[in-house]
Amino acid sequence: MNAKFDAPVRATAAGLDRVLASGIPTLVVFETADCEPCRSLRPLLDDLAREFRNRVLVVRVTQAGEGWLAARYHLLFVPTLLFYRDGRECARIAGNPGRAAIREHLLWVLDGEVPPNPAEGPRYTLSACFAPARDAPPLSPGH
């Protein structure tokens, strides 16, 4: 990575495709403003972004209900954590499972050797589970 990524970055629906196309190992966290499990996750994401700096990009999408995001990424809950390796989703967690589970998944994204234990945590049902909009961009491979 050319840039130094040691803190979560925020992305919108429009910018997310560019981030995922980079091929950089990435954790994408979908959240909403009114979600308590999302708020409690933020300090963990800050810590993990520092620990995995320049190895994994941590991305927060703060408006999970924006436009076509819910339909495109099959979001039923917030927070939802998607882990990407080589531009493809390789793991998913519904809810805030805590630091240890997220860290285990990040290590797996990097080395791919030991699959992480399934995890989940406190979450809210995403109130807007949209049907795909007519103007929604097509799914790229791996979504």
C-alpha cells in the first residue's frame, strides 16, 4: 500500500466499489447512526486499524440503508462486517462479536490458513431491506 492506513476510513455507496477493486485486504463495516451495537464497535475498529495498519484497510459505511447498498450486499442487520481478500468477499459477521472474533477473521484474511470460528453479536435488523432499485449498479464478481 502506498498510503498509510492506520485508522478506519469512511466510504459512501459510490466510493465502495473503488475501495474493493483495489484488491487490498479489507474489512467493510456497514452501520447506521441509530445502531447501538454499531457505536460500540467504533473503538474496536480504531484499535484494529492501528494493529493491522498497512496490511488491512478498515472501511466504515455509515449509511447502510443508502440507495441500493442493502440489496446489493444482502444486508439484513447492522452492523454487518464483510471481509475481503483479493477483491472478493471471503467472510461475513452479523453484529458486533467483539475484538477477538474480528481479529481472528482479519488474521485469516491475511494468511488464509486457519478458517475462523463462526461469529455473530448484538445487532439490529436493518429497517430498510430494499428490493434492488432499477438503477442499482450490477453486482461485481464476488458479491
